[in-house]
Amino acid sequence: MGGIANLITRKEITRTFLTPTLLNLLKPEEVACLQFLTVGDEPVTQRLIDIWAPRLSLVEAIGMTEGVGIANAIDVSGKKCRA
């Protein structure tokens, strides 16, 4: 288990925001304490959704600007809906 996964597990972090690039470096079993994950700042691939959505509450943050944010909630099947 590498740096970020070790930190998340050691600190028992349950909620976080990660970019897809960073999320690609993690495996769900390495960060089993995570319960709620917001992913954004880059396009979120269907592969990441398929891996993570069944394991925790997943939100895709899109359209982030200084004052407005839009998010998609993703259910366990990988289906997106506006949050």
C-alpha cells in the first residue's frame, strides 16, 4: 500500500475529494475506510465509475467555478443523476 492509500487508511478517512488521475492509483481494497468519494477536476471515466460506485457513495463534481458547482450522484449500478 502506497503513500496516499496508507494515509487514508491510517487516518481512517471516510470522505475525500480526489482527481481521477489520483484515483487511478488506488484500489478500493486499499482504502476500505472510504465511504463517500467526490471525484472531479478532470473527466471521470466509466471504468472508474464501474470500479468505485458499487463500493461507496460516489459523486462526480463537474462545472466547478468560483461560485457554482454542479455534481452528479452515481448509484451502485453506475447510473448518474444530478445531485
